[in-house]
Amino acid sequence: MSELYPVPERLLKDPKPYIATFDEYKKLWQESVDKPAEFFAKAAKEYLHWDKPFQTTMAGDFLSGNIAWFLEGELNASYNCVDRHAFATPDKVAIIHEGDDPKDVRKITYNDLLQQVCRIANVLKSLDVRKGDNVIIYMPMIPEAMVAMLACTRIGAVHSVVFAGFSADSLYDRIVDCEARVVITADEGKRGGKFVATKRIVDEALSKGIHAVDRVIVCKHTGTDVAMTLNRDLWWHEQSENARPFCPTVPVNAEDPLFLLYTSGSTGTPKGVLHTTGGYLLEAAMTVKYIFDYHPEDIYACTADLGWITGHTYILYGPLCLGATTVLFESTPTYPDPSRFWNMVDKHKVTQFYTAPTAIRALQRLGDEWVEKCDLSSLRVIGSVGEPINPEAWKWYYEKVGHSQCAVVDTYWQTETGSIVISPLPGATPTKPGSATFPFFGIQPVILEPTTGEVLQGNGVTGVLAISKPWPSMARTVYNNHYRYMDTYLKPYPGYYFTGDGATRDNDGYIFINGRVDDVINVSGHRLSTAEIESALILNSDVSEAAVIAGFDDLTGQCIHAFCTLKPSVTSDPEQLMKELVLQVRKTIGPFAKPKAIYVVMDLPKTRSGKILRRVLRKIVNNEHDQIGDTSTMADEGIIHHLIAMFNRHNANIRK
Ligand code: WTA
């Protein structure tokens, strides 16, 4: 398929990579899949501090859905990520906070971090938060968000971070689903010079209906005036000042939950993906070490949001578990100008830089001069995550950002996999633009024929991607809904974990991810379900039916197209209605879920039994009007012409 890029010379020396040849990788990978219990038991002892040793390395299987690792073992995530480094390297910087304004830089040492985490852990204890309780964190990208997460884990509480781009409605749903009693938030967020009324959104969420929240901890970030509800809201700084800077860690079982993270699936309601402590932490750390070839003197930066899994694993847990210096980036790639990322790399001498294809494409479009004026010579490994990276963007990243001297790691994984499952290793894997290449240790990917589930052996095959053996960091369940976990991941192809993605293994054995095969839309790396957006649209009293599908977009990868039919009595102005519908989606889910186009149509393409044919809509929005295929099962084939006309009219209006 595409051309092969050898490992750049720069990667092979100073420092020497952990895995320096492809043969070495293959040998270790083989060992990891032949003898996973030995492989991971050894790693777990090396990477983690255990309060009580484990006896059984692995148990359970995909058929029963009762996967467990490191049974009997007890540990504490906060101890592993903070205390042990605060003892060994107290003055080492744990977090570099690059604020929204580039002048706002805060450096927090491991010793500072320990004290802050202890104080907030004590605050939580004073509010009667105990082991196993769920705490909602809804915060901007500030170090206190990381402190809050670690404070929960310190006392065995389970955090559920909600991305601060979610609306009050979405936040409310998550608060209710996880039965949280405490919400931790901030007065305001700041991104790209704009303010986000974080606390106000929390207030709005809490006024929506019944929930169990009786305490809200509010961190002062911008210092704006916010309304504080008596007997419920507490200032972070006041509570923290009064709390002791020491709090013992609560050892938890390796299989006790570490966090919940809500993500979108095929059906309407988001699911609380549950990760446990031992296996997750182990692979968070191992993947940072091997996939980013992390060395102790490195400065590691990942620009994801803490509200998504990438922020959890690759800003917080992975790097801190290794005692690294991790950069927390509050801003956007183009604020105050499109040099922002590269200035940051230059300023902090970043060695590993991890971002998303949408950001890379956006910066590529704005021209090379923004990159060229910065000194990026500190970089060794540059990563991409969240969606397929197109070869053009890959090459630009490799040549302009990496100066053809850095390893590009196109890392494939999911909220549910907990850590990266397919990726090159910087010093070992020759890469191909657009390919996530080969599996990480312990991962046995298979490509299945979608309808029969037969394993497609050999190279040069395309199908759906599954994984054939459990691995330590995989999600264990969906909160309060194990059936949904089974039905989504383990039942579709019995004996396998089903990723929901399509994939190709090319003639050289390289894996290319082709994107989702289910009803999940990936816009700029943000996961959304079509059903979730449809439910939001139908909330508008004028809308009768809605069908949402993914279109292609040069910048965001995929984008949202929504088709709506209206109730017969509706006489609203169509322009006005369109605006209302966009607002409705923003309000119900969040601004990032805004459809690119909404078409108000007479009818939707349906089978005679009334099933909406989304396939037809997909062909229409992707301009494949001559490839609509078999329409013999349609109730009314004539509707296709109407839909194409509406689509063309919409595009003509945009061009005007
Ligand atoms: C997609 C993000 C292609 C994929 C870590 C997956 C990718 C979904 C890649 C998970 C990649 C992630 N190449 N596609 N390197 N990485 N994806 O749960 O469709 O937010 O199923 O986790 O993102 O998204 P999630």
C-alpha cells in the first residue's frame, strides 16, 4: 500500500530507545501473547507499588464477561502516581500548566502535588465521601482538576470527569446515572480567550430535577463573581487551606473501580465505562514508556482534554505513574496565533507531543510559517489519536513538525480499551502514513468478516476489528448495566472483544483503521451517537422524525448531517427553525455536537416496514448519488430525488 518510513536515526541514540529493533518488538510481543500471565505479572511488580501482593494474575474470559487481573492485590492509584515520586524526587516538576494565556505558566512539583492532593482528599473525607462513592468532576483544564481526580483515588472514591464542553442537560444525566453526592467544579473556564460559565452550568444542571448532590466544591480560577448556594457550595481554597496536607491512602483491590467515564454508543443514552485500578494503571504506565519511549528527563505533553479518556490515561495516570513531567494545556491550537503548540514545545523543550488529527489538519491549512519559526529540536516522538489520520496530514506532521527526525506514533485505542492497543514503537517500527501499524504487548487483534464473524487470516484483508484475548486495562463493565457491556462488546462476535471499528491489514501486515462501523460519529475525535443527536432534535415540538448520519469533512474527519421531517401542522419559518434545531442540539448535548447541516425534508427514505434507510442518506451527503444501490425495498423511491434536491439546494445556499 503506502510507502514505508524507516525509524529515524535520531530515535536510535541519546537516549537509546527501550525497544530498538523490529525483531526485538516481535519477540517481546510473542512472549506477551504466549505467556500473558508471566508477562504481565512481572510488569505489574515492576511498574506498580502494591500494598498487598496479587496471587492470581488473570481470570475470566470474553464469553463469561468476568475479566479480572491481579486478583487479591491491593494498591492505591494516588500513592503510585504521587507519593512514591514525592519521596524519591520531591522537587521534580510533576505538572507544567500552560494556561490559556501563554504567559500563565504554573509548575507543580511532586511534593506540592502530594500536599494539594492530600488536602482535597481530606476535604472529601470531611464531606463523608468514602471508598466506592462516585464523585463528578466538571472542570476546565487546570491542575486542580488533576488534584481532584487524584484526591478521589486517594480515598478509594471513584471519579467521573465530565468534559466541560457538555451542556447542563448532559451533565445532569451523568450526575443522576452515577448517583454522585459531590460535584467538583470551578467558577469559570477559559479557552482561546473566551470564558465558559462552568459553575453556572453546574447550577443549571442541578436545578433540572431530582439528584443526590448535596455538596459542590468550587475552585476559583478566573475569579469572576459566582452565585454560591448556601449549605451546598464550598470554596475549594477555603476548604483546602483548612485541611491537613497529609492524608493516608486507602488501599483498594486491583479490581475495585478507579473511574467511570461516560461515552457515546450506538443507542441514545451515554454509558458509564468502568475502569478498575490495577490493570488500568499498569498499562497506562507501560504504554507511555514504550509507545512514547519515555525517559526520566523527558518533558511530555498531551493536548487532549482531561474530560476524555486520552486526558485520563495520557495526561494524568500514565505519565504520573512513571514519575514524569506532564504538560497540561488549557488553550487551543490557534490562540493567540497558530504557533501556539510549537511555541509551547519550544518554551518547555517538550520531548513527546501527542495531539489529534483535526488539530494537525487545521494547523497544516494555516501554513508552514507558524511551525517554521519555532525551535522544535527537543521533540523525539509525536503522536496522533482519536480518529484516522490521513496520509497528507501524517506527512506534514512528520516533515514539518518532526523535521523527518521524529517517530510519528499513530495510536489506536478507545475509552473502553483504557490504553493504546495498536501503535508503532518509536525506535522499532518502520511506519506507514495512515497506519496504526502493530499491536501493543498482550494485544491480539483479529479482522473478522462482518456478517459471518469468520477470522480473516493472512494479509490483504478488510473487515471489522476485534481483539481475541483480554488485556489488563480493558473496561470491566458499563456502570449499572453489565448486559449493555456484554451486548455491545462481547456478544456481537462470541469469544472476541468487538471494537466497533472497521480495519484493513495490508499486504505487509500493517493495520489501517477505517473508522466506525456502528452508529457512532467521530467529529474531531469527539464520539457522538447518532441516536443521541436524533433524540435531541425530536425534543423540538415541530419535529416529527429525525435521522442523523456522518458525512466526510476535510477538517474534522467526520461531520454531522441531520434530516428532519416536521409535524403536519407546523408553519414556522424554516430558517428560524433550523437555528432552533442547532441550538437544541447544543443545549441537549453540548456545542461540539452541533450539526454541520440540517435538512428539513418531506419524508425520510424508509423500507416498507418503516425502517429508516440511513445508507441512502449517507450516499446522498457524500455525493455518491449514482451509488445509492438497491432501492427495491423502499416504500417510496421517489423520495430520493427530493432528498438530493434538498441537499443540492442546501449546498448552493452555503456557497452563496
Ligand atoms: C477512533 C479515543 C483511527 C476509533 C482514544 C475508536 C482512531 C474511537 C484512532 C474511540 C486512530 C481512535 N486511528 N481511529 N489512531 N484512535 N480512533 O473512545 O473509531 O474517544 O473506536 O477514544 O476513536 O474514541 P474514544
